[in-house]
Amino acid sequence: MSAEDKTSRLGAVYQAGSSEDVARVYDAWAENYDQDMSLAGYRHPAISLALLCRHVPKGAGPLLDAGAGTGLIGEWLAIAGFNHVEALDISAGMLAVAGRKGIYQALHQAALGTRLPFADNQVAAIISAGVFTSGHVGVEGLDDLLRICAPGGTIILTVKDVLWQSGFSARIKELEAAGVCALIDDTGPYVSMPGEEGTTPSRCIALRVH
């Protein structure tokens, strides 16, 4: 993917005005997404997987890949020994690509920030990379992830630093004070793609659910 193509694709996503717009952009991108992001050196999947493996025992499940896209992380989760993983994404096109890989036990089309199609305390851990960012999902998407994650479970999120500074960090402190969860890991700011120095960084965090 050329720098111009990357800027165009990501710009369309970040500037999306609604969840329907986000889904349309990703539907159109689905067949080329894996190759494009690999060439771009996309770091979120590797970093979030590293934190998951640090805090979640091998073989734990079920896991939810929230914002799974084409299944980039799902492939690596299988290699790392997590064999019961379900995928959730807003884009039917992305889920279709993920489904062809045969790595998920179930596929769910839904938008973070809405009521998700899972019972309370249903999943052992959640991983969500590249979702809590501009034009995607804000802090409003966190509460339902906490609802569906079992007590003692772990939630791994990448968060765009502009969101972190504009309410995400404060919301986590509120949740900690209320005894809902604890922040157990935080990478601090990093650039999600090489060559994007000077843009707003992101961070990856781990939450332990109480």
C-alpha cells in the first residue's frame, strides 16, 4: 500500500460520520486489508497480543476479538494456543474474510457502543485492537465489554491517545474507584504504524475485571 493509498483509506475511516459509514469503508477494503496493513507495518495486533499473553493463561476461553476485522489477531491467537475465540465486527465484508480463515468459533456483526449479543459475564477475555480511535468507538464502547467479561477476566484495548486524554483515562479511574475493574498494564504512548511519527500516538492497556 502506498503512502497515498494508506492516507486515503485511513482518512476515510477516521472521518466517517456514522457507524454505517465505517462499515461501508471497511466492506470496500476487506479483500485487500491484510496485505495493506502488513505492508504498512501495523503494530497494534502484535502489541495487544503480547499484553494478552502476559495476563491471560494459554487456552483460556472463550475469548472475544472485538473489532476483529479480517482476523489478523485471530490467526495469531490460534498460534498462541487460544482455541476458542469468537469474532465481532461492524463490517460484514471484513467478517466474511475472517470467516474464510476458519479460526473463529462464531462470527457476530455488531457495533461496539451498542448492546452486544452476549450474556453477562460470558467471556474470559477480550482483545480489541485499533477500535478505540478517531471515527470509530469512544469510551462509550467500554461499558458493555465490562458487562460481558467474567469477573477475573482481562480486557486488552488499544486506545488512541487523543481519546485517552479526553475522557478515557478519567472514566477508567471512575471504574477503578467503583470497584468495577483495575488498570493492570499500560504501554504508554507509541506510534501504531512506522512513518507516522508526529501523528497522535496510541497506547495499549489491560484491565482486570472485578
